[in-house]
Amino acid sequence: MISLTNTSVIFLSALLLVLSLGKRSLGSPLPGLVAYWGQSSDDDEFTLDQMCWMYSTVNIGFLDKFGGGQEPELNLGKHCTQDCCTKLSRQITRCQRMGVKVFISLGSDGNYTLTSKEDAKKVADYIWMAFLGGNDYGLTFRPLGNAVLDGVDLYIKKSPKNDPTRDFWHELTASLKEHDDPEGKRVYVSASPQCPYPDPYLDRAINNGSVDYVWPRFFNNPSCQYGDDGDQSKLLATYTLWTRSVPSTVQAVAVGIPASRDQAPEGGYMESSIVRDDICTTVYTNALYGGIMLYSFNGLELYPFAKTLEVSGECIAKRQGIVSSSM
Ligand SMILES: *[C@@H]1O[C@H](CO)[C@@H](O)[C@H](O)[C@H]1NC(C)=O
Ligand SMILES: *[C@@H]1O[C@H](CO)[C@@H](O)[C@H](O)[C@H]1NC(C)=O
């Protein structure tokens, strides 16, 4: 009898999961569960290829320094430093083989800016050459090695006061989207705005027609999050507002929630059973429903949270429905 290592068990579970979900579209990253990865350590959130299998999309975060003539910099917590992250190439490819889309996520807390249309174009060119299908400058230019990522996520958290970046995100996304080949290798663009609609930074990009998926963050935003008192109405009403307001170029809107309490000092955290039993059962009827985005870099909390949702028809049910109607 062959003894199974932990890794084989994980891969076997992944295979069974994929089979049990039926024919999963290889063309679209959504709907399903979306996760972020990259801000802690292999011990705390597992390696990318250990964690990715339960999700339709994993955003590697973050490229948190770029623009304004700065040398772009990847910040992947304790997983690796800028010059040793090429080891992730193989893990990315493994996740992709399991049907998981892998995006590079830009933003969060770093020192980033876009100072002009030309600057945005420069950053887009960099991303194309460093993470996507462009390879003009060779491997030494690619922090994650040869693996070609599936898309780019904008996790624009905050910008300095009067930051002009808000005028240029659409230049960046439009530039990236020029590389999208619907007949061949896709370049997806997703945006993770704060939940109050519209988002001051990402609104132009979303309305530019160059954003495919939106996962607003329904946390740390008291006006549109799940209340401490169990009130779901603000979250649900704002989710509906987003789905009604985005242009038809947006394929799906996912519900962004924290999968651990420490991600939500200003509120919005709810137990996974509430998401499964109350939130998913309501939002899944929305034609633009694109699944649940889980925000946490704590694997010990993220995993059981995702596990609870994975067994729920509604949380992932439209996986096939949307794909066949929009792709
Ligand atoms: C952020 O970037 C700007 C522009 O390059 C630079 O002047 C500033 O010193 C940077 N700040 C930090 C904290 O790195
Ligand atoms: C999106 O932005 C690009 C870059 O500025 C522009 O060329 C394009 O016309 C815009 N598209 C829409 C639909 O606004």
C-alpha cells in the first residue's frame, strides 16, 4: 500500500473537489471563492500550492511599491524576498493546473502612486513583462519566474491626500486589458474597492470597461458592512447597489468579507456559518453574483472558513451558471 504524504492528500482532495463540481470552466476565474495570499509566512498561511486548491482565484499580494519612477517591489511577507520569489513559479503553475486562476495584486499599504497617464502605462508595461505574457526582458526581470499569471487585481486601500492616482487607474487597467486575448491567453482585471459606492480611486477604471471582476470590501466600512448586532441589511443593500451600478463589462461581483477577526478592526466580521446560511442564500440569486472573496492571511482561520462555504451550494452554486451565460 502506498502511503500518502500530506501533499498527496491535498492534491487528491483537490481532484475530488474538482470532479464533484462537475466540469469547471477553465475560461473564467469566477464564480467561486476568492482568496488573498502572501502577507504572512509558509507556516502561518501555508505555501501557495498547499492553499490554492479550494479557490477559483487566488490573488498574490502585494506589489506594493510602483509608479512615480520607483523601482517596483513585491512584498510577500515572510514567504520570500524580492530576489528569491522565483521559487513560486512552480507553485503558481501547479495551482493553475488545478483550475485555479492566479492574479498579482497591486496596492494595500505600500508606497505606490501613478503620477500621469504615461506613468500608468509604464507600470502596466512593467506588469505585462514581469508577471504576464510579456517576456522581452527575460527571466531576470520576472520576480515570480516564468509562470504566466492570469490577471491583475487592484487592492487600492488608500492613497495620500489629494493623491492624483485616482485619475490614472483606468489608464493602467485599459493598458493591461489591451493584452487580453479572448481566443487565447486571457488577461483578467479585478478590482477590490471599499464598499461605499462609488469608490473614489477605482470608479473610473470600473466604468472604463477594463475591469472584469469586482469584489468590494464589506468590512472596515460601517456604512455597508454586517453589523455587530447581526444586521445584514447594509451589506445586502450595498451589494445590490454595486451589482446594479457596474457597467455590463463587469462579469461578476463577489462579496468581499474578512475570514478572520483581526482583518476587521472596524467591523464587518461574521462567522462562516452566517455567511453560509444567511448571506449566500440571499446573494446567490443575483445574476451578477460572483462568489465570496475571503480576506485573511491567517491560514488557520482562512481554511476552516472556506471549508464551511465550500460545502454550501449557494456560496459556489453559480460557478457553472455564470460561466456558460457570459463566456
Ligand atoms: C514614497 O515614494 C515617494 C516617491 O518616490 C518618495 O519620495 C518617498 O520617500 C517614499 N516614502 C517611503 C516611506 O518610502
Ligand atoms: C478607457 O480608458 C482608455 C485609456 O484612457 C481610453 O482609451 C478608453 O477610451 C476608455 N474607455 C472607455 C469605455 O471609457
